[in-house]
Amino acid sequence: MGNETPPPAGDPDRDLVEAAQAGASEAFDRLVVRHQDRVVRLARRITGDAEAALDVAQTVFVKAWRGLSRFHGDSRFSTWLTRIAINQCRNELRQRRTLKHARPASLDETSPLTGTSRAASVPDRGPTLAERAEARELGQALDAALAGLEPDAREILVLREVEALSYEDMAALLDVAVGTVRSRLHRARAALRSALEGHGAASSVRAT
């Protein structure tokens, strides 16, 4: 029996994790299918690079498979996997530190914050040409502002504003105190609002 901590109640991955730890590779394959879209989405939003996100996700699952024996269920499997993904995104960003400032993106590319193309954010009909141009400008301003933030600021914004994680979950993932999460998020939001000033979008960044 020992003193092992059981997986959190309600962890939907518990059975598959245990099967995979027992050597059932098909069980791990099912875990990959279940979580791959979320991992790719998270990586794309943190790195701001759709192609790099695919490489990050592949590495994440390789590391998860190799380290599965060290997963003891102290948290949900999805939380453990997210922690691996965040660390791998940090590795990716460190490797291309000199490319921190992103080039201007086209309307066909994906916004790192919303996960959708800027073209999709512009309505097909109804608004006037001026309104459409303004919406496109604001979307581009948001992406440019995010790309200009320090990696840890973009990371905390994505976890809160996109992934909608609680302060407690973010603290566990980042291995910091809840108070640290709050202060980092406050600074990140302030930096984003400052970058968006003059574009009429700063008010869209929540202050709480």
C-alpha cells in the first residue's frame, strides 16, 4: 500500500495513466489523442509560432512517456502535462531569444491570444469598411503588444485569460505562491494595457 498519494478524485485520465504505467502503449496513445490539441494550442499561444508549437508538443509527449513512471498522481495528469508543456515552451523561447520581436503577421496567420486568424475576427458582412479596418487594426495591435511582452508576462496572461486557470492552479503549475501569481498577472496586464494605449483596446484587458 505505502504512502502514495492517489490521483485526485475525478481525474478522467486515471485509468489510462495507470494502464500506460503498466506498459500499455495504446493507453498512452489515447492520452495523446485526448490532450494533443490543448497542448498544441497552449504552445502556440505562449511561443506565438504555430510551427514551433507542433515541435514543442511532440517533445512534450516524448518527455511525458519517458517520465510517466515518475508521475505519482499528486496532481491531475493534465496539470502535470501542462507543466511539462510550459517548461518546454520556455526552452523554445530561450533558444530563439534573439528573435523575440515577431515580424508583422498577415491576416491569414493565427493570433497567439485567440487561436483564430485575424481574418476570422473581421465580420464578413454588416460593419462598414471603416469598422472592419478598425477591428483588423486592433487585432494586429493586440498581437504586436503580446509579442513585445516578456515571455513570463505572455505566459501568465495565456494561462489566465486564455486557459482560464485559477490562481491556485497557476501557482501550482509555476511553482510559486498565489500572491506571486497575482503580482505577475497585475504587471503583465499593466504592460499589455500600456502597449495597447492609443489603439482603443486597453480597456478590454481586465484589471482583476
